[in-house]
Amino acid sequence: MKRALLTVCFFVIAAMAVQAQRYAIVDTKYILDKMPEYKEAQTKLDQFSEQWQKEIDTKQAALDKMYKDYEAEQVMLSEELRKKREDEIFVREKEVRELQRKRFGFEGDLFKKRQELVKPVQDKVYTAIQKIAVARMYDFILDKSEGITVIFADPKLDKSEDVLKELGVK
């Protein structure tokens, strides 16, 4: 009897182990840092960024000089000339801010270049992770590089539709 109980317990524990979810953890930042094409893309991105920053700095220096000249001559200018110079300064300030936004703002040139240069390398890494997940039958793969993030989850584990049904949403 004791032997039969032990055998049953063994099979129950084995069945539970088989049902356990399998997961893995990766560090995509570490992986990307080891890839030469990622380093090359980052170098190109840094070069573009530096070039664009120099362009903005040059325009900002010209604006600063224009403002200092205006401050020095302001007392000698007529009301009409003063207004004209203030308008010029305002327009130049607006141009510099617009250039900064165009180069470094949300969906600006730097964002677009990053998408063009870095995204293909990231996609290559994610594809490799997905192949490993499927081949080794992982249910989840977590990325520890920037906080814990799920980068792969077995679609059959997604219970979103069940939740919607429970809520009565089609």
C-alpha cells in the first residue's frame, strides 16, 4: 500500500512538473552591445546627432549675438527699428526651436534615423529570441535589460478573449 501511494504521488508530481510553465530571461541590451552591426548603427547615429547639434549650436550662437547687439544698440534705435529688430529676434528664436524639434523631437530626424539604423538589428534579435522560444518550448521570455518586460509569450496562454467574454464584451 505504501509503495502504491508513493507511485501515485510520484506521477502526480511529475504531471504537475510537466504542466509548469517554462520561462527564460534574456538581456537584450547585453546582446545588442555584443553585436558589431548594432555598434556600427549607434556610431552612425551619434555622428548624425553631433552634426545636427553643431548646426543648432551655430544658429543659437548667431541668435545670441543678434540679441546682444540689439541690447547694446536698443537705446539708440527708434521705436520702429526696435520693433523690427525684436521681430527678427523672435523669428530667429522660433527657427532655432523648430530646428531642434525637427532634429531631436518626437518623430524627428534622430528618431527616424534610429528606426532606419537600429530597428533592423533589434528585429533580428527578437526573431532569434522567438525562434529559441518556439524550439525550446518556452511559454515566456522576459527581458531584464530595462526592467522586466515580456518579449515573448506563447499565444495559447493569452486569456484576453476569456476576460472579454466574462465582461460580456464581443
